[in-house]
Amino acid sequence: MLQSKILAAAVAAALCSPVFAAGTHFSTFTAIPSSVAAGILPESAPFQLSSPAFSQKVIASVNKQIAQGEANPGQWDQITSNETGANAGRYLFVPFEKFDTNNPQGGVQRTDLSTGRTKTIVRPGTQGFVAADASRWTPWGTYLTAEESWSANGSATGYKGRLFEVTNPLADANNINFVQRNILPRTSHEGLVFDKNNSLYFIDEFDGGSIYKYISANPNAISGDAFFDKGQAFAMKVADGFNSNAVGAVTWEAITAAAGTPLASTITSVLNVGNGQFAVDGRMAADLVGATNYNRPEEIEIKTMNGQEVIFIVTTGSHEVYSLNLASNEMRIFVSRGTINSATGLPVGTELTSPDNVEIDADGNVYIVEDQPGGEADIWFATDANNDGVAESIGRWATMSTVGAEPTGLYFDKFNPNVAYVNVMHPDSGNDTMVQITASRFQKQKPTP
């Protein structure tokens, strides 16, 4: 990637900055031509980075947590921070995507960036919590997480797919309030995102999974009790629906009524999940109304470009990223294996494999993280210079070496545009880590040949 092209893309992206901080140096880099070899970098510095102006350091680890007496099973996944309210930006929240059919170990940890201490605030297995994946700060100042596990058969893996809220996420770790929000249809959760109207979008990570949104009857609520009291869920349909991996005009098909109760068309999706609870099987309900299916939708993220909100949706099984324009109601392919690799000028092909996470920096640049093992796991920077929701190219921004691990949860600090965090998950060593990546001032680099 030529330096001039990178700077031009950064300027274009800066026009659509979505959040608090701006002016990142992360977009100034030279694309890495190939993945780093597995195992050649120390776990204390597991990434080959694309600029000498970038640095990395481990700020939390499973081994350290256990040594400090914290209950911590590892499998650290998505990252967010307390983006609003008192001490905004001081804490990072990470769920444990640990699944054990006999011993549920989903939980949540909180890292204090001021003291450097990480505490487990939702103990592993609380309320049978499993496969914790989603991680999102709410507009009213609480924390959401959810289970990446759903089956309607009532087995050990079934009757999960639950959304939980930590209603007091800054409280003492011994006094945390962890509340299930049953109004959302059950799915295998990963991505959660709010739009400007506080509609909540979510996915079903499944080969044949759909895209959903929940519109609260009280979108400006100041508590989860009010926001999740009543509301309507919808599944996304492209064209006439009953299709897969489709692009084009989008409509939203209701799968529950305005109060969250099932519709006549989806009544057969209601399940008795025990303990006096009934829930809507989101997967079945989406199929009943002809929602469009995708191949393992996972992480989603949102930004504003050209004055319009756009959601980016990663589909791991088809090796794609989609862009969904909420104003024009159009679904497009943002990145695929046909997208140009900026390091070679050729289609990226199988170098892009199993994209899992998508993240957006302070200037609106989009990053794609692969669910691949060390030696194959890359983080890509997407260039969409004209902001049309279709990337012109992608370049390898970082590549991870740690054996047996995957990078996950990339998160850009909302108050420091030159700091990011990423987890190194399930390494063979068993020592999950959180890595802080920092960009210093621009350093002149030679263009890629």
C-alpha cells in the first residue's frame, strides 16, 4: 500500500468519525505481505505489527489472575469499556467464552486501567452462564453480555442463548447484579450494537443464522428494567426472503408483537425453557417469516458515513463482511475473497479466512480480525475511500504468532485514539492475555514495492 493512499483513506474516513476521540495514527502503516510464522514471537509480544510506530504490551493474563486468587477459566473474548458515566474509559470488560456441558464457566472480568488490576465480577457459571461472548456498553450506562450457545432441544447445550445485563458494572466485585433479559429471542449470540435510536441489533452465529433487531417500547429508558420491559423483535429479510447470503433491498419482518409476545405466525417458536419461563426461539422464528440466512454471522459494529448509519456484519463461514445501510435499507458485500490485497494488488483469496470480528477506530476505519490459529491469524485494515460500503482493498495490519491461539475482541479506546486492545484467546500455553497496542506519532516509511 502506498503511503499516499493510506493517508488519503484516513482523511476520507475521518469525515465519518462515529465517536468521542479522533485523529488516530493507526491508519499510517505499510501492509504486511504475509502472515507471521507460528511460534516465533514471544507470548509477551505476540503480534507482528505493520508500523515501527506501533508498540505492544500485555496488560492482563490468566496466569496473573489465578495467582491473585481470581476465578478465571480463560477463553477471553470481546472487549468493551465503560464508555459513558463516572470514570468513563477507565475499565475494560471481557466475558469468558468457556463452555463445559457439565460445569458452566461463562463469566465476566473487569480491568482497571488506572490500577492495572483485573477482577472477576461475574463468577464462572453464575446462573449456569456458558460461552459468554457478547460485550457491549448500553446507552443508559450498564453492561450487556450474552451466550454464544443455542439449541432448542433441551439438552446440555440447549435452552441457553440468553442475554444478560450487569446493572451495576462499576460496583464492588462482590456486589454485582447480573440479570437475564428474557424478552430477546434466544439465539447463539456474539455481536450486539445500538443505533442512534437505541434499537438493539444482534445475530445468530449459526450456518443459516439471521440478523435481528429489537425496538424497545421505551427506547430512551434509563434502566434495563424499563428498556427490556416491552419491545418488538424483527428478523432481516433481503428481497422476498427465504434465501441465503443475499444482498440488496432489506426489510424487517416482525417475529414478536410490540410487547414482546409471539405473533400468530411465530407462535410455534415459543418454548417452555423451565423455571416458569417461556422464550422465543429466534432461529425458528426467523425461518418461519422467511428471514435471510447467512453463514455464521458473528461480530457486528456500527458507524456513520455520509450522514447514514451503517452496520458491518462478519460472516465467518463465507469469509465475508457485509455492510447494512440503515438509511437506504441496503445490504452490500463490504469485503470478500475477491477484494484486492493492497500488498499485492491481487484478490486476497484464501489469505482472508474465517473473519470473526470487525472493529472501527476513532477515524471510522474498519478492521477485520480472523478466527485462525497463530501463524495464520491476521488483522486486516479495510480501505473504503468513497464510503460506499464496498471496500476497495484490505491490507494486513497485524499478524499473530501464538501457537493454538486466536486474536479476538479488538477494541479501540474511545478516549485515546491511539490505543487499542486485543485478546489472545485459548493459546496452547493456557495463558490468555490482553494486549494493548499503541500508535505513536507518524514515522516516515517507505512505500510497499
